[in-house]
Amino acid sequence: MHAIGLTGGFCSGKTFVLKVLEEQGCYTMRADELAKNIIFSKDSPILQEIISAFGPEIYDREKGLDKEKFSEILFEDHEKRNFINTIVHPLVSEERQNKIRAIAETRIYEFLIYESALLLESGIYNEFEKIIVVYAAVAEQLQRAMARDKLTRPEAEKRIQSQFPLKEKLKVANYAIDSSGPFAKTRANTMEVFHLLKKDFNLL
């Protein structure tokens, strides 16, 4: 099984591309899902550290962590974002490695695709055999962010700018997928990259 990293900016189309690759028989995994399971689980190993850093109002005994407030603070406060990344990344890394080993042992899949917006920032891109970068025109990213997450334009711009610029991500890319425009075009671009992946690993 070949482990492939997939990354891109905020609202760049990563989720759609991941879904298309899943439809082609790839095993897919998302860093966000692993992190959320660690952060928001009732027996989270870092719950007390989060409450100490964010304040007691972030937590309710009945409802648990306030997800909306947590996400808002995370994007607004650079120091708190770095703090969370520091304590969550090692746990996500351990979970990712365990899952990849377990999936590889099944010998069912040719490819495992791991999607993370912070693949480059965290430095883990080196763990993968190939890197796919998904991108879209900035105007389209903004429209998607405002429509999907009900953000104002300044809020959407702030979230996009909080991540590494596209040109930095493209430096480590083996394949790039333009997700601008209609879904059909993005699907076609993704299928082209999937074909190249199979060709490069002699799986055709």
C-alpha cells in the first residue's frame, strides 16, 4: 500500500477530491477528523489543558466543549492556535501512524490518501511517498467560505491568509489539482491525477 498526502488551502476543494479518490477504491483519512475525535471526545486526554488555556467558559459539564466558540478562538488567537497544535499534533501523529499500519496490514488497498490542510506546516509531508496539492482561484475560495461557513468576506480572507501560501505548498507537490469551476471539471482533473498515480507506481 502506498501512503499519499493530500493538502491545499481553506475551501480549496480538498474534501471533494478526497471523495472522488475514495470512489476509486482508495482508503481515505482526514487529519481534522482525527484531531476532532481527540479534542472533543468526552474522555479527551487534553481536556484540562484546553480549559486552562481557553478559560472555564469554553466547557459545559453537560454539553462538553463549545465547538463553535473553540473554533472561533482558534482562528482569532495565533498563540492559542499554536498551543493547540503543539499538544494535539503528537496525538494525531500517533493515531495516524497506527491507522496506516493497520490498513496496510489488511492488504486491501493500493493507496491510502491522508488529507491535512497543515501537511506542509507540520512537516509531516515527508512521511508520504507522493503529495497532491488541491487549489482554487482565491475569489472562488472566498465565495465557498462565505457560502459554506456563513463567514463575512474579511473573516474568510483571514482564514485563508492564516495558512501557508499556495506557492509554498506547490513546492512539495508531485501532483496539483485545480478545483476551480464546476464539479465535473474537478472530477476530471482528479481522475487524471489518479491515473498518473497508478502509472507512477506501475499499477496500471
